[in-house]
Amino acid sequence: MLKRSSFSSRFLPYLLILPQLLIILTFFYWPAAQAFFQSFMLSDPFGVRSQFVWLYNFRHLFEDPLYWKSIGITFIFSFLTTMLSLSAGLLTAALANRVLKAKSAIRTFLIWPYAVAPAISGVLWMFIFHPTFGIISRLPMQWLGITWNPILNGNDALFLVIIASAWKQISYNFVFFIAGLQSIPKSLIEAAAIDGAGPFRRFWTISFPLLSPTLFFLMVMNVVYAFFETFGIIHTVTQGGPGGATMTMIYKVYRDGFVGLDLGSSAAQSVVLMIVIVALTLFQFKYIEKKVQYAG
Amino acid sequence: MKLRQLAAVFLVMGFGVMFMTSDLMAKPIEIQFWHAQTGALEESLKKIVNAFNQSQNKYVVIPVAKGSYSETMNAGIAAFRSHNQPHILQVYEVGTQTMMLSRAIYPVYDLMKDTGHHIDWNGYLQPVLSYYEASNGELQSMPFNSSTPIMYYNKDMFKKAGLNDPPKTWEDLGKAAARLVASGVVEYGMTSAWQTWVMIENYSAIQNIPIASEANGFDGLDARLTINNPMLIHHFERLKQWMNDKRFVYEEREYKGPQAAFISGKCAILMDSIGAIGTLKHNAKFDWGAAPLPVEASNKEPQNSIIGGASLWVLKGHPKEDYQGIADFLAFLATEDMQILWHKETGYLPITLKAYEKLKSSGYYQKYPAQEVGILQLTRKAPTVNSRGIRLGSFPQIRDVMNEEIEMLWQGKRTAKQALDDAAGRGNELLRQFEKRSE
């Protein structure tokens, strides 16, 4: 049962949440409102000329087949990044949970990559996979006879940014999974072991369902990560190329707004992105959360 | 923190504020100069600024690095919208049209005239000035760092393949590259950095054909791209063919990959900005040379190439006395000594003929012949409407579009004609959008 806190003054609770509220208002609602307003305007970058154009920016956007392509790429990219980082995180956590020796050292090593900034992660992977000077692409790939060129081949480029983005997030997922695994009562697992369930069976029928709240939380966080925070990786590795193959929605917002100075279209894209992510999160809460078992 | 430490901190801070305020009272007029130069370039820029600040005591120019070119431009725009703009803003060449139409600028031609500076504009390198001139010939921004693309070749590999001089025409280049590859000296023949700048913009200027209607956009916002012309289509078909037989290799849109390929010996020829000279000096472990970009064999009198880089824009909205200082600084920047310093340290073009001639008579170019290739290529003919520059809105995005479509050609997903048709179509769409926004 949750306890109801009681305050001596009616205003104290409001006062206490005021700082947080102010931060959210200035750094989220205010810019979001500006983006919303800007999305109905057509203006030059210096703001000297601007005209109200109703839904022109949105109409223009959805008539552009390349914008649809960008949406498609974003979904493929986010889905694969999330799947990859979640499954790799879960696998490493499940394995690390069984490690007996040097536990904390191994965990530290596994958590470490999270301290790497996305842009740096991108550069690291670029060094490994660059067709001219990458170690992997120069040796193993040539021996195996794989033609690999993320600079020219769109699928290779997409693969590269997915790997780099997922790798970066594995540590984050690992931390939550391992915490989740540790909170599972030992008695349940021991009871199953006594009944003759092997480690795999124990994981699937006991640990995994009990992990579902963690999994759900991480899924939401990873989708948001893939949508927004992978900007740095794409910016350093592919800049949206080749031929627009890695032009995700967030990167297009940046290209059109900051490089192209088309503020109206960029704002309209931000609004679309905001709607997509809100819809996606609602969808997750409505349909996937039903399968989550909150034990306690 | 202990109370006494805290008190000490406040005391120091208080003194600091006092010093700052007392300093301000005696201080000359400050001129904010926002730029996008980093590393060695920033050091050279600071040398020029310091020299100006020491040459007089009425004004102090304060250089502030604002990140990349697009970040600097965005910072300037945001500052202008909140009435905090710097006096001088460095903007890359592709932002020229946006700046000209911004109604936020004080054209340099007017500024110099209003502040009593008599400048002999004929003493400047014309293709550099013409890029930043309005259609009436009045200079809008001060050229600062200007470059142009040239061709670098690996002399050792040329020798091994039995070649002597660098190829002058595209035809000869094709033969030379074939020979280099066939002789087993090198895996690939040539590569290019900044492909749209080199293979579309400069190729067209040198061949004296327009890339857009309305005199490359100088005469009006209703310009349309004409890059899907037979000549460019043929040029790209040829490059695609060379790609298939390893005479050409594509590394990336910008410069890092192409430079790495040339330096590591993956290819024998590189087309890149004169700004690459410094990098090659440091990193290339072989004998290399520089030559002008190739021309078509039929082109007996090739035009000048066009520039890239950035220029300095003076923004409106400051007190009148500040503008005298800005004008003095811009004039100082163009003096021979400063131009020679800038050219020697960075490799960018000297913008006045006097600076160039002084360098020449001092024997500088005999020692560093590569440094002169760009200047000669740029000044070999007076610029025409097709070779004075490009004045298109949304140009950064148009370059993106051209890059994307050319990459489709390299991937084999489009023919040269399809790629250039699509690039022109998509580019024109961006131009119409820009036109609409500028109404």
C-alpha cells in the first residue's frame, strides 16, 4: 500500500515540485510550443519575413516520398537497434549473473561502454568497419570475400549505425537486467532446481516472466533512445548517407533545420516526430504492458 | 566548504568584478568576430587579430570560435533574432545567398565607402571577389578563407608506371589511370574529395557552362538547375565507367576518405582543395606533385575554376562608431603582410594581386610550386557569368541532394542521366521552397 503523505500547509507540496515544473516548462513545453507554432509558418532564417501558411509544411512533407522513406528507415533502424541491444543486454546479464569469480570486475567492464558518448561510439565503429582503414573490413571481410562498403552501400551503412547504436545501449540494458535478475527470490529458482528444471528452463519459466517489468521499461527507453539519441552516431558515421540510406527522422530534422535553414519544415518534422513517439509509447503501454507481470 | 574558504572565494570574485568593471571603463570599442576556424587555422586567425589589436588602441576585435560552419551560421542567426548579433560573422560560401537576402547585413562595399576607405577592388583576385558580389558588381562580404580544387598526383607511382607529366585533359587522365592500374603499381587510379564541388561546380565553371539558369542564380530567385545537361551526363557516365574498371574509386562526400586513400597509396591521383597541401606535406611519405584540374580535350581555353571557403559578413544593428572599427579591421585584413601570413600558414589564397606578386618575387613559389597551382588556375581567364560563382538558395541542401543522387549512380541504382535528372528535379523543388520563404 502506498502511504499518503500529509503536509502541514496546502501550498508546500506545490512549492516542492515547483523547481522541477519550472525546468520542464522552460526546457520542454516552451520549445515544444515554439516548434508547434513555427510548423505553421514559412519564414526566412533571420526571421525578417514570415508568413502563416496553415498546414502547408505538413502537406509538403507528406507529399515528399523521401520523407516516407525516412520514416521507414527510422522504424527499421529503431526496431533492430532495440531488439539487438535488448537481447544482447539480457544475454550478458543472464550470463554475468551466473559468474562466480571476479563478479564486480566483470560487471564493471560490462557497464563501462555506457560512459562512451554516442559520437565517440560512432567513430570507434567507423574505425573498425571503414573500408579503407578499418581492421575488420580490411582483413576478415576480405578473406571471407564479403564486399563491404558502408560509404557506398546503403544497407551496409544502416547495418553499421545499428551495430554502433545497439552496442552503446547494451551496458544500460545490462545494468537494469542484472538488477532485475538479482531481485528475483532465490527460493523460487532453487525450488525449480529441486524439481529438476535445467538452467535454461529455469530462466524461461521463472526469471524471464519476473523480468518483464524491467523488459518493458527498457523497451520504452530503448525505443526513445533509438529515435532521438542516436543522432550523434549518425552524425559522425554517415551523415545520413549514402543516398539517404541512414537519414532517420531526427537526423532529417537537423539537416533541414540547421543546415538547410528551412525552419518551418524542420519544425513540422519535429511535431510529427513528437506525435510518433507519443503514439508509440502509448501503444506500448496499452498493448504490451498487459503482458507484463508486476509481482511484488 | 569551510566558512573562511567561502569568504575567500567571494573576496576573490569581488576583486575580479571590480577589475573587470574598471577595465571596461578604459576599454576601447569591442568588435565581436564569430568564426568557424579550429586548430591551426584558429591560431593563424588569432595572429591577424592580435596584430590588428596592437596596431591601434581605439578598437579591440574579439574572435570567438562557434564550431562548424553551419553551427557558426546558426549561432549568428539565433543571435540576430535575439538582437545580440556579433559585428562580424564568418559564413561559408554556400550560405552566401541566404546572407544576401537576410536584410541583416551591411554590405562591405557600402561599409568601406561610408567609412572613407578607398579600396582598389581591381587589385583583388577577381574570381574570389565575384563569388561575393551582388549582380551590380558591389561586394557584399569580405572574402576571408578562399580555396579552389586542384589535382594531386603520386610522382613515385607515375614514374613506376612510366608516366611523366600529370594529365591535362580528362581523356589523358583516363589513359594515365588505366596505365597505372594495368601496370599493377596501384589498385585504383583516382579519387575526388568534395565531389559536387569538384565534378559539378568546378567542372562546369572550367567548361564555361552554367549549373543553373538566371546566370547561376545571380539574376533572380527563380533560377532552375541545369546540371542534367549532356556534357555533365557524359562526364558522369565516364566516371562511372572508370569506377567499373578501377580507374576511379569513390571514398566519401567530404575529404577524409579521399585524402586517406591518396596518402595510403590506394590510389595515385586525388582531386581536392588547395587546403589539402598542408595535410599532404605532413603525411604523404612519397614524392607528390600538384597540377590544375583536367579539362575536356575540346576546351582550348579553359575558364577559371571557382572558389570555396568562407567570407566575413558585417551585421547591422550596432552603433555607428563600431562600423569604423570593423571597416578598419577588414582593410587591415587585406594588407599584403596579413595576406602573406595567412597564405603561408594556411595555404588559402591570398586575396590581393599585390600580396601574390610580392610572394612571387620573393621566390616563395619556386620553393613551394604546389601553392601556386590554385592561383594560376583561378586567374588564367577573367571570370564569365558561368565561372564567377554560384548564387543559389538552400545550397547546402542542394549539395546534399546532388551527393545522394550521385551516390545512387555509384551504387548502380541510377544511370548518370537519371541521377542528374533527379538531382535537378529535387534541387529545383528546394529552390522553389527557398523562393517561397524569401517572399
